[in-house]
Amino acid sequence: MTPVAHLRTPFAEKFGVPRQSGIIGAAEGRVEFLPAFASPDFVRGLEAFSHVWLITGFHKNPAWDGAATVRPPRLGGNERVGVFASRAPLRPNGLGLSLVELRAIEPGALRVGGIDCVDGTPVYDIKPYLPWCEAKPEARADWAGSAPNVRTPDAVRLSEDVAAVLPAAVATLARQVLTLDLQPAYQKGPAATERTYGVTLAGWNLRWHPTPDNGIEVFAAEAVETA
């Protein structure tokens, strides 16, 4: 397969990327078409749809090692399920599926919201979302039946120094991303508050640590230099 586009997203690395699309509304991306697919004819009529499916490639992953089972974070990282019973990125063909909001159609690009991909992710296909046949409110997802948020945006606190330098849009994105349970399961518990973590979002390197009240404190922010 040949990519038709590449994604530009706020996520410079895998750590910090939402595990599903649509749960972080402030995570906006651009689908930038390759020249062969940049003609407006390729997206003629797409303005009739509010959401699109992106079929992507997990380009930052190592090759699949043949394992039939994975350890989903939603099960604490200890219980195994079959790779086809999960959305784990390490899979035979390394394909991802994201349902995103179509916010604008621009020359040679689409602006989308709720993205869950690393910057530079290849896009292999784009399809409009059809709610009349693809929305199934009666569907069952026993151990993954709700969004994985573990705190509210208000529980993500920025230090005075960080709040003074961080652009408002990046602060909003950071607060939404850090509502998620990013740290590995084995690093949770009382000792977790002694650890610090780093994540790069929208060109800013943020340093943060959990707090005893299940909150997050972002204590440092530094703009990342681009080449």
C-alpha cells in the first residue's frame, strides 16, 4: 500500500498519545495529502460529512514479533487477550483506525479534531462516517466500555511559571491529555507521586508528576527548538 497523506499532529512521540480517537477534542491535526492526491476532486462532496475514518499505519512501532496476545492497559497491563480482541498497535499489519471530526477542508489538506496519532503518521485511506449504520448504541464492550479518563481537567494544575509561558491552546490540550492515565500500570500507587514524567505536546516539552489527590502538576514547560 502507498500512503495518500501524512498527519501533522501535536504528538511528537508515542507517550502521551490518546489511546483512542475522539476523547481529546483539543487534539487537532492536519491530514496533508501527497501531491498525487492533493487535487480537490479527491475530496469533492466530503463537506457533507461531519466525521471521517482514517486508516493509518503505526510507523513508530517495531515489526510484529508474532505474538498472538497482548496486555491491554485497560486491564492493568497484566492480563493477556488476543491481539484481535484488542486495539493494541503491535499487530500483524500495523494498521490503525481513527474516527475523527472533520473541521475544515483546506487546499491539499483536511483539518480534523480528536486525533490519536503521532506526528508524521501515514494515512492509507479516508472514508466518510455513516452514523445510520455505524453507530451502535446497543453494542457491548465489557472491559473497555467507557472512556479511560481518570481525572477531570481541573485536576491538572499548571504551576505559575508554566501558566505564564504556555500558550492558551497548548494549556487546554495539556489539561485534556493529562486527564488520561498515561503512566504504566506498574508505576501506579503511593510511590507514583515521587516520579516525574515528560511529554512533548504541540512543540512544548512538559514535565509533570502525579499528586496524592489523583491530580497532576505540570511544573516545567520548555519550547522545543525546531530545525
